[in-house]
Amino acid sequence: MSVGRLGKRRMHFETMLNRSGVNMRLHPQPLESYVTASALTIHGALLPGYETILSSEALALVQALAGRFEAKRQALLVARQARQIMLDNGVLPNFLEETSALRASNWRIASVPADLQDRRVEITGPVERKMIINALNSGACMFMADFEDSNSPTWTNIMDGQINLRDAVNGSITYISSDAKAYRLNEKIATLLVRPRGWHLYEPHLRLDGVPLSGSLVDFGLYLCHNADALQAKGSGPYFYLPKLENHQEAMLWNEVIDFAEDYLGLARGTVKCTVLIETILACFEMDEILFALREHIVGLNCGRWDYIFSYIRAFRNHPDRMLPERSQVTMTSPFLRAYSQLLIKTCHRRGAHAIGGMAAQIPIKHDPVANEAALAKVRADKEREAGDGHDGTWVAHPALVPIARAIFDAHMPGPNQLDRLREDVEVSAAELIAAPSGSITEAGVRNNLSVALQYMASWLAGNGCVPIHNLMEDAATAEISRAQLWQWHKHRAPLDTGIVLERSLLAQWQGEELAQLQSGNALALSPARLGEASEILTGLIFQPEFAAFLTLPASARLYAQAG
């Protein structure tokens, strides 16, 4: 940024701060004693480089966002609880009567930037330095850098992630591995998108009047403040993936946040662009409304399939007639998931938005060529279905899958997207979207859920939120499915395919056996103590009377406690 531009930016900050009544005064080191006049405090170690992310301008923006929007965020979280009570009492989801005119009318979102027009292959991963370089160099069109489901939100992961992204944006990012291998960006790299944490998550290391700030606002505000100018100078822009929305009111809050931040930073309206993950069953009924609420900023919707399956379990947790079979049997060809994905395509294309397919979680199985080919066959079939249905792109978790997905979309999609495929043949009812698929529950399926949940949570507590387990790249969403199914199966005394009922004693026995096997020797080299801690959390999640909305909330209490 030029000196003149920087001076103008600072003058704009000062003007906005004066309007908001905030007197921003930062005290000298150490960072733990940084306090603003309105009691913004930072509770975290000042490691080298963190002061550049926690600059006065960035903190001022985050504080302004928190002061303006925290009450509304909290109200929306309370509304989630009220909606769940309605679901528990049998009030099933349906399309909104009060917005029927909006769904019937003709309108389109704002224009989509050139570097977001072709999204045929997107790769995702945490904001770890080596991962960022490899993902940007992977040959994918897009890279979603993730502060959410694939990131364990330790203070160092969050702060280092912001440093890594800033360095990636300005092109200076490098990494030297322990074996002295050097990593740096290629000349041609993927377009960068960033996923902040969901509305329900918080950042305890930043507090306003003693209250932890929203993780969403922290991740969004810091990244936008530090990178908007550099991204625009490169012909790109600040692009985001917005997770876990449950209704259009939550989308409206994001729209207000984005508008405010653009005004605050002196950015033109529509500079910030976003893609919304439709990864909750309730949001699926409000896709038109979500697009409309964010119409100046949104460019597409994504089928967040794993969180969507979890949200189905969470929404219908007290409905024994809507229990899902074990995870391996719930695929995108299941009628309720196929209905959801096709409705998403139709809705997006009618409004000029991109429809992005779901994640292929498979990773190469180098030691077993036969198993590897079987896994890749599943990936090909999944991507053939998505491209054939009219999706404009898809997600993969590993660079080795990029050329496979690209070849399939190249064959089906000669242009940059398939927005001209309106899918007017698709008609989806509310009943189809919530119809439970048939299937079974086996001992192997129960044990797999236990093993995945134990390994993932132990890794997450150790600071790693993206974990290869059983030849799949697991993140918080798949761990959520695992523990949620265990809770629901136990609560409703689900019968296994053998006729045995999943009683507490049996489930506890199998959990103990899986824990012992992992502690005696596991591929992830997790400590027995860490696995034991994960087992304690899992026991609470499975056997407590009330369903925990997100495993990351009770787990975060331990994560932050161990950090001191």
C-alpha cells in the first residue's frame, strides 16, 4: 500500500472510530495488557509477528463489528434453540409462506468477478502454512482456506493462520520442511477464499467487556482488514465461504456485517464476495431467501454434504422414525440428499449464482493399489453425478484428486460454468427433503463411529483439525456425524442388523475396546492421555440426556483450558 493510500486509510479509520464513539488506545507491550478505552482485551501470548496482525486498525475494526453486531448474533443463537424446540415437538421444516412472493419473483444476484467464474475444482484445507502453499499450487481453480471445521482453533493456529494468509496474498509465503525441502508459490495459483468460523463459535483470546468475541467476526475482520487492498491490486478481491447458516436471518446478519465492514474500510459496495455453504437442513428450505439477503455479495451456494447429514441428525434427534443408517450407507444418491443437491442447482442457476458440489473426502491409499482404485472409482462416480446434474464445480480434500475431478468437469462443462442449465425439470417437495433413507446399523458401523470420534477429537485437542482416518480426510463435520449417530442410536435403543439393541452397557464396552486398541498403537501417534481425554468428552456427548448442539463447544472448553 502506498504511503498516501495508507494515510487516507488511517484517516478513514479515525473518522469511523469517532463516529462510533470508540477511543482506540493501545498500550505498550506485553500483548496481554493491550486494552482499549472500551475494554477490548487480548488474552494470548505475543509471539513474533502477532503484533502485525493485531494492529490498531485491525483491532479497531473487530471491536467495531463486535460492538455493533454481537447482540444480534446472540439473539439469532437463541432463535436456533427455539426452532429446535419446535422440531422436537413435531413442527417439521417447510418452505416459508411469508416469502413465497420472493421465491416466485424474478431477480438475480449481482455480477460475479472474473476470477470466480470458473470454479470447476476447489480444494479445501486448514490455514497451515505448508497446506496453503500446496493447495494454491495444486492446479485447483479455488482454494478455501479454513478457520472452521478443518482447523483446531488454538490461539497459535488462528494467529499463524492470519499471518500465513497475509503472506500468501502478498506472494511472500514460503515454508522449509524438517528435511530441508523448500515450498513456495508457483506463478499460477488458485483463487483464494477464506472460511471464518460459524456464528456459534467464539474467540476467548479477544474479549469485549470481558465477553469472548465471535470467532466469525474475528476471522472475517482480521483477514479483510489486512488483505482487501492487496487482493484488489492483484485483480482479485476478499472472498469468503460462510458456514453453518440455518436461515435467511443469519444471512441478513452477514450482509449487515459485510456492508458495515466495506463502509468502515472505504471499500466499494460489493467488493466482498461470498459463497454460502448450505450445510443445514433448515437452510435448505431458505436458499432463495439466503441468496436474496446477500444478493450484492453472494456468488454461489455449496453442498456441504457432511455437515448437512449431521444437521439432519441434530434436527431430528428426538424422532426415532428419522434415524439415519450408518454413515457409509448415507451417500449423495440417497433420495433426500439427491433432492437437496438438485434443488440447490435449480435455485442457484435461476438467480445467476454458482452451484458447487460436495467434498470428496478420499485420500490416496499408497500401500494398497486395489483399495486405492476402489476409492478413486467412488470419487469418479461422485463427480460424474455432480457434473451431469449441472453443478458448476466440486470440492476435493487432496491434491491428487484435482486432476480426476477436473477431467470429469472438463468433459461435461466446456465453458466456465453451467449457469445456462436451469434445471426446470426439478421439482422437490418438503417431504422429499426430510425423508429418512433406509439402511442398517452394524457393529462395524458403531465401532467405526467410535474410532473416528476418538481419533478426531484427540487430534483436535492436540491442535490438528484435519485428520486422515481410515483413508478419508476427516474434519469436525464427520466427527459430528459419528458422535451424533451414537447419541441418537443409544437414546432410541436402535436395533443392529443382528437384532441386538444398542444398550448403554454394550456401547460403553465397545468404546472401551476401541479406546484400548487406539492407545496400544495407532497410526496417528496420539498420546494415550490425549485419547483418554477424548474418550471422556465422547462419553459425555453420547450418554448425556440432552443432545449437545456442537461437539466443538464442550471440546473448546478443554482446548482453551489446557492452553492456560
